[in-house]
Amino acid sequence: MRLDDVNHVYFIGIGGIGMSAIARYFVAQGKRVTGYDKTQTVLTDHLVAEGMNIHFQDELSFIPSDIDLIIYTPAIPKDHKGYNHLLTSGIPMMKRSEALGLISNGKISVGIAGTHGKTTTSAMTTHVLKVGGIDVSAFLGGITADYKSNFLIGKSEVVVLEADEYDRSFLRLSPFIASISSMDADHLDIYGDSKVMVDGFKAYAAKIRDNGFLIIKEGLLDQFSINELMALTNRGISVFEFGTGDVQIQITNIRIEQGKYVFDYVGIGHVIKDIVMSMPGKHNIENASVAITVGILNGVTHENIKKALVEFKGIQRRFERIIDTKDLVFIDDYAHHPSELKVAIDAARTLYPNRKLTGIFQPHLYSRTRDFVDGFAEELDKLDEVILMDIYPARELPIEGVTSERIFERMKNQNKRLVTKETLMDVLKSYQPEILMTLGAGDIDTFVPKIKEFFN
């Protein structure tokens, strides 16, 4: 279908971070946007203020009658009344990923993929391009501190996309430049096992346009067969590995100076020395190497690349410092997978050695808790004190026997407490943290203002 012919778009799940970015795109195009979401949030309040009409009741009477297009999130429950009613309405319906593909496939699109780090890398890449003078559009999976939004509209043909592996969404995209930073097992409720998930990432790489570029983390190419790699190179696709080893894009001379990571970039005919990172953690150096490479491929100067990275303020809920005083540092982070817990906790340990580290963790999804219970326990054991919340179910129904207690029982750390959302604040009053972290992708962020107020 032609999006130019659409006048009124209705979103099911409009308050999701990816959905809201697309909704903002349609408003920027002068379209009427309405939608449903389960709960009212700060983000939905912003969308209403921007001119969207949103309802929070799953009642058919709230659905407008003059809709041209329906866009829905794959996370919508299958018993949702509005969704099932609209299925039989004859109005065109598409998933979020299909809409993103329609919007972007005629552009010079940059698809940022990977089990972890997509949002930060996408935002960092966008910032490098913007500082480099490219009027880029971007659809991001988080609210950037630099632009206060998850959506940027630009006049150039370049668009940065967060290429989401959930529900195989990224297979709707046809990027000209694609990156893959990790292929760790996740979303096994969708893929079944890790091999099928890796196959999904390889299928994403195969979607790159002829004469395009694949930027991939060192070691991940080992999971591609010779024939799969030949299929890419036979279409003129340039494949660049990034990492600290003997690869095309080398991250070298990594050190910490005045509390910040500094490194050199050597690759694809360019050497950029003494790059200073505003973001903590070695994983963000890897994220930056993708952003630098995309910048170089789009003609951004070395000077502007360095300027963008030292200025980059990051993403809400990605190692976001809520309180930063000599007595207490309070960090909020979206980590919801063992690998993400590892990088967040390691970054805190590196930045604040010899200080007591207290973490509040809310597991996200019953299936993820079941699949990675040992990994969660292992990473949480690296904290000095652990406060473990109930599982946030999101789109899932309970799985028998899967609770936070399964993680709790496997932990060796004796400084641990189990809490509910109702008891968290009372329990926290007995703690005297030095470095405090809230960790998780559920609604743990709703406690951040309360915790800030309590400790300030």
C-alpha cells in the first residue's frame, strides 16, 4: 500500500517505545493518529500533548470509524477485543515492523541489530551523523538525552533504525548498512533455541541491499558458513569485523583517563586517535566503533566523530545516573538479560572500585527467567547486596514453578532479600547504599522517582 494515501492511522499498543516512534512519524507527516494502550504513562502523556488521541480501555466503542490503516505491536494479547474486532474489519493491518519497512526501504537505511546494545548504538550513530551535518531521521528504542525523543525527522535520505530481533521484526527491513553486535540467546519463546535465533540474524544479514555494508562484532562471523559469506560478498556487500583482535576495524589503546574511557580507532583506511567516551563501560566502546564506522561511510569528519562521542549524553534507563554525589550514586539501567546485567555491573565496578554495590533487580518475562535462571543468579552474585523483585510478566501468562525464588535459591550471595512491589520501599529504608542500581525492563522505572526522593 502507499502510505501517501493514508489519512488516519490507528495504533494498538501505541505507548510502546518502538510503536510511539512510528506514531510520531505519521504525525510529522500530517496524518491523524489515534490509538490504544493498556496503561497511561509519561510517554503516552507526551503523545497526547503532541496531538494524538489515545484510549486505555479495551472497548470497541472507543475505536474510531474512519481508520485507513491499523498498526499493531506483536506483543498484543491474542484475546484483545479491539485487535480481534479489527481483524475482520477489512481495514489494512500491519505489524510495527512492516510499517517501519515501508517507511524506510526507499531510504539509505542503517539497521542496528544485536541482542544487546541496539538502542544505545542507534542513538550514538544518530548523534554522530547529526553532528556530522547529516539531517538524519531515526526510529529508536529509547528516549535520547540529547534529543528528548525516540524519533527524529530529517530531510536527508539517511534513516537509522533499531533492527529488533523480537518476533523476527528485523526481517521486514532492507538496510544499506547493517550492524550486528551480539547474537546471544534471547526471546526463546519466539525462536525455540539459540541456533534458530542465530539463523534469524543471518537471514537479517542476507536482507542487506546489493553493494551495502555489514559491520559485525569480532567472532560472530564464525557462525556463518562459507556459502553464506560468499552469498554476501557476491552481491558486493563489504563485511567489516570490529573488535580488539586482528580484524578490519580495530579498537586499540583502550584506557581510562579522568574517569572516562579513551581509545583509538583503526580501520577501513582511517585512524582516529584519543577518542573520549562520555558513556561508561567497555561495551560502549564497541557500540561507538559501529557509530564511527557508519559516520565514516557517510563522510563524517574525524573531528566531528570525536566531538559527537564526547558530547553524547546517552539514553534514558541506560546506565542513567539519577543521583551522583560523593555519598551516593544512584544508577537506573534497563538490563534484563544476564549479559546486560554483566556489562552494567562491570561498568559500575570499574567506575566505582572499592565501594559497596547494591542492586534492585526486577526479572522481565516468565520465559526469560526460566531460560536464564542460572545466568541471572551468577551475575547478581557480583553485587554486594541484592534486592530481588517479583517477575514482571509483560505479555506473558504465568508459567508453573517459575518465580523470582528460582533465581534467589541459586544465588550464593547471602546479602539478598526478596521483595514485592508493595514492600520494596519499606525494605529499602533499612539499607545505606553507596552505589545503588535499579535493574530491569518492566515497571521498575516507576520506583525511580520514589527512590530518588527518599535518598535526596
